[in-house]
Amino acid sequence: MSDPLTVMVPNEGALDAQLSRREELVLLKLFVPPYYYGDYLAFGAAGEPLGVLSPVAVSVLREAEERPARALVCGPGRDGPDPERVDALSELVMRGLVAPGASAPPLHEIAPDKGGGTRHTGRGADLFIRHFYRYFGDCFGDGSPLIDSHGDFLPVLEPYFPPPRPAAVCLDAGAGSGHYAAALARLGHHVYACDIDRARLEAVAARSAGAGTIQGLQCDLQDIPLPDGCVDFAMSVFVLEHVADPYAVTEELVRLLRPGGTLLLAVPSFNIRDTMAAWLHGELPTLNFEHLRSYGLVPRTHPWCEPLLDVSAHLRACGVEVTTVLGVNVLSDLWEPWASALAQIAAAHGPAFASTWPWNHLGRQTVFHGRKTP
Amino acid sequence: MTTRLRRHVEALDTFWADYLRTLCQASPAAAPVGPQLDLLFGNLTRHEVEPSPRLPLTIRCSDCRNNRGARRDSVCSTHVGAVRGTLEARQGVPLEVDYEPSEEGSCRMIVAIAGTRDGRPVVALAQRADHVALGSDGLAHWADDRRAGVRVPITPLSWAILQAAAQPISVAAAAARLGVEAGAVAQVLDQLHRCGWVRTTFEPDSPTS
């Protein structure tokens, strides 16, 4: 099949065709070196993932609002067609993302800014969170290492769970597939499993609760429909990095805790790949499939973008005595010679390594445990 | 597989193949193919790998929970891409996946060596591994495997092929240089590859290969 635009470009008349983008898109800037740096993962209006768009393609899409093809292939400040933009536009036309027409649906973009925050245009954040989690949950099931280290991480959290007796009232904020909620229920506790997505709550309901019970709550985590002080134990495991305002969610969890109740938070933290991105490129990654940290979209309010001491300070300001800040799995996912160098440091520190500053801040995941002060 | 022409609109399966290949190369897995794929996809589906010592490899997914209705395109496209990237990292060769969906959630993937890259035919190039040194006294021929710490007597043909593979070389080029049948060269290279003495890369065909 011949390429429609390369056929069209030599034709001066066709270059005057008015083109517009045809679909409402959500674009998430990617950091997946070496192949995808600065490209965008695109989702359609219905939440279906469409593939990856190059920066040039996104640039063309941004301008495709009833613009002649001639202007789109030239780009700003050029008289003649830019071959890359010609290729990009022809691929967009072939995929049906750009077509003749007057209306241009909105384009939502999510990308890091140089200041460590997140640039966000349109209502992309909310759309993306819903779309991406439905898609990701559809493709990678429970037990997958791409889903928040499910299988491996439970032993790290279990020591902080309430003991089996007496039965406690627990809350899992952002329950997902219910892996952790079910583990709590098996200890005999009553667990409120909160999630924004109904399909995920249906998955939770299908799980065995053992001696306990699980009650699903479909809700926004900033506004959980439960009264103050009704929960003995609240946890949020690899969720705060995916919400619009993690500190607001944290405050909501503290509101629900009774005095003396305990709070357990697990969030991803900087790993070597992210660190290199920051050093070499001066920006934070938006998509690292272990932790999609930066699209939460309230600039400078993400625990993983902030010094962890600030997170601890915030928890204390909320009335939580922080008892543990633990970096987990520090030596995994490192490349040589970093892994060997850190292994030597770890050996020199002995078992205290995992809990000694600053090494406790280098884990792939960080666990906060605290108690609500009376 | 380090160079690849990028498109401006990349399909989902290509993206996931690239992502998983990069991820798996950073932390190579030692598990057999089936368990590794089961681990990657969690409880989404089960992978049955039909035992075969060589490609093509047939993988059957059974009891897939999500390949139905509107979800199929994105789920299966992601699945096929992730399988391809994972296996490319393991095999070190460009692969293509022929995918046959089924309504019952029991789909079949046939994984084979990709004959082309970016539209250009690829050719397999063999190169002697760094830890293998050759020796000969005119009558006997041997290879020193420094990794295993052993000296192994080898046939004159194997010795000549390993000598020729000091630089990357195709089966056809080696056969022409040594004046032997290409089938014989391929058979010996297969054995050498299996014992880790030869690395194989796949590059677009060129007059020099």
C-alpha cells in the first residue's frame, strides 16, 4: 500500500488539505531507554492503548487543529517540508489519528518538567490513571513482577500487619487485585478494600478471605466513605505514586485511624535507572514500569520526588509517630559496577545497612510504618 | 539487535518487545521459558511450551482471563510483544511471533527467527567466543576453553570453522572460504553454539557477510 502522504506531498493541491487530529488522546511521556526516551505512550478516548508516538509525531499532533498539511510537514520556522515530519504525518494519517476535518478533540499530555514536578495539560491525569490501570491489570495478572512486586513483597509487609487476635478492622487503600487485602483477611481481620476501579474490586471479591472478611468500597481515596477513627490498621501499598495528591490520601488514612492505630505505606523510590535519568537528562522519568511515579500530577507533592525525610515530617505533622523507614531490595536491578560497589558498602555495614541513612533511602521500594498518636 | 529503524507511530507489541528485551537483558532470568513467562504474566494465563530443541517454538496460552471482547487487541498485542522481547533477550536473536487467537482463551504463538529487520533480510553471523583459543601441531587440533579450564580435541573441520569465525561470518561465507558444503558448516556451528564456543548475531545481509 502506498504511503498516502508521501504521495500527497509532491501534489501541491493536497498540501493545502486541512487536517485535524481525530481522537481524544492521553499521552504519557516515556523513559524506557535505550529505545523510548521522550516518546509518548498514547491512550484513546475509550482507554484503549494505541501504541507509542515519537516526539515528532506528537509535535505534529499538537499542531493538527484544522491546519493545512503544508504547515504540518514544514513545522515552525521552516519553508520546506521536514522529512521527519512528513514521515510522522503520513504514519498518523495511515493510523487514522489525523484526517481531513475541522474539529480537533483535546490532547492531554503528562510529562515531567525540569523542576522535578509534572507538567500536565488537559484532564490527562484522571483519564490516564483509569485507562492505564484497567489496561495493565488486564495484561499482567496477580503475581507478576510488573505488578508491584506482589509475590515478593508480602513477606516485607507482614511483620507490620496486626496480630491475628484480636481481630482488627483494617483498610487497604488502592486494593488492586486484593493480594494484600486477602493476606490481612486470612489473619482473621475485617478488611475494607478501597479502589477506584470496579473491575479490580470484583477481583478482590473473588478472593478467599479465610477466617476474615473483605468489604469492597469503590471510592476516591481522598474521600473514603467511613467515619473518623474507625480503623485499627490502614495501609496503602504502591498506590500513593499513582494518585493525584498522595499527601491528601495520607491525611485521609490518618483520619480513619483510631488513636494508637497503625499506618503502613509502601512507595517506590529512586533506583539507579531513575537516578541516571535525573543526572544525565535533568528530569524525572515518567514511566518506569516498576513505578509510574511522576504522572500523579500535583507538582512537588510526590513522596518519591521529595526527600524521604520530608515525607516523615509530613506524617508527623498529621499526627503519626513514624517508627520505621525501610529501604527494601536495594541491591536488585543495579548494573555493574554499581551493584558490586553497593554490595561492598552493604557488607561493611552488616545487617544495619538496610536501615542506615542514607542507604535506607536507596531501595527500590520504601516502607513507612507509624502509629497515630493519641 | 541494537540498531532498529524507529517508526513515528509504534505498535503496542513492538513497544512491549523492546521494553521486555531491555528489562530481561538487564537482569537475565535462569528459569525455563514456560515458568519465566508464567511469572511475568502472573495469573493472567498459563504458558505451555511444546518441547523443541530448536526454533520455531510453539507456545500455547490456556485459560486466559482477558483476551475477550474489546480487551483482546490490547491484551494480546501486549502479550505477544512481551513474549517476543523476553525470548529475544534469552536467545539473542531477532524473533517474530505468529499469533493465532481463539475465542476460548486458548491461543497459540509460534516463535521463529525473524527473516527480516526493518524490511531487510537478516543473516546469522557466527563468531568464536572470547574464551576459546585454538591450537594445532599440524596433526592434532584442539580448542582451549578458558572458562571451563579444559583442552578439547576437535576435528579439522571444526578447527577450520572456528578459525574462520575469528570475525563474524555467515554459514555461506564460511562454506565458500573452506570449500565445504554449507550444510556441514551449519551442523558444526550448531554444535559449537550449543557448547558456548560460538556467539551468533543476526545482522542485515550485506556483501561482506
